[in-house]
Amino acid sequence: MRTVVQRVREASVSISGAVHSSIGAGLLVLAGISRTDTADDLAWMSRKIPNLRIFEDDEGKMNRSLCDIGGELLVVSQFTLYADANRGNRPGFSESAPPEVARELFDRFVESIRREAGCPVKTGVFGADMQVALINDGPVTIILESPKK
């Protein structure tokens, strides 16, 4: 599993011109599911993200987690995180999980991260044409990949 985690002041997902979901301060998580991902990958990621110490403490050091600040999460499925453009100019997506598998694993990931985070978790719509807006705070952007097997 591969994610892009962005510390945000606010973020939203719109579909067909209407806001579907939005958050205030917290994390925007773009989540890609690979064809080899398992429940262990989902569990690792759902524990890791809410506990990342990437929010500033009173001394300005990144020492606080999402849980510490009482922030929110916006999780958006993004199969293009597994794009391969090493050959040619048109990316291939053979490492991405097929949609029917990815949808199930993404839904399980969202439920797992809801349990782990203990804070509001909102999502986009799997497979929809979404427009994601954000105000990146810092900017702080972290790429996480579940451990290799």
C-alpha cells in the first residue's frame, strides 16, 4: 500500500461541482492499493498515519500527532499512485489492484483507520471523478509505503 500524506489546514473533495466532503486542520491521505496488498498492509498503514508526529508542538518542532491535535482525516482512493512511467510517456497501472479488489481493500482501510485514529474520517467516492482541493500546511508531505514482504 502506498499513501501520500499531506498536513493540511483544510481540504475537500468535490464531485460534479458539489462538495462531497471536507475537513479542517488535519491530514489529507491519498491511498493507492497494489495488487499484492493484504490485511497486514492495511493494518500497518492505519496504525502509522494517525500516529505520525508531523504537527508542531509549542516549541515549533514536529512532535505532535493527528490524535494529539484533535485533527481530522480525509482519505481519497488514488490508483494512480502505482503508475509506472519508466518506459514511454504513457503510464501503466499493472501494479494497481483491480477495481473490485481495490474497492474492498480501500473500504477496509477506511474502517481500520477510523478505529485507530479516533477522530473524524471522511472520504471521497471510490472510482469517481473527484476534484481535491487543499491548503497544504508547511508544506508537509510524506510518502508512506507498507513494508515489503
